[in-house]
Amino acid sequence: MSVHKIAAFSVTTDCAEPLRGIVEIDMAGTTLRFELNEELAHILCSDLDQFLAQAQQRALNKI
């Protein structure tokens, strides 16, 4: 499995009720589009919070 670097991303609201959006991820000249619902958005948010907390903790451990 190869890993690609994200050049840019965006999230736009497609529908307010039920909450649904479109995530666009740009990488190496290719744009991928995904539909995102509210449940997945909460999961993604939680995962990103955990990722950032781990990065913060590593930075503090270096001090």
C-alpha cells in the first residue's frame, strides 16, 4: 500500500438535514471526492484530535 501526500483538502456542506458534506482531497494532480455524513465527521474529528494530542505530547517530551 502506498502513501500519498495531501496537497490540500476542503469540506463543503452538501445538505443541512441530514447533515452531509463533500470532502475533496488534492494530491499530486489528482482530486478525490468523498461523501461525509455527520457520524463519520464526528469519528474523523475525534481521530484528528487524538492525532494532534499525540503530536503535542511528543513535542513536550522533547523539552
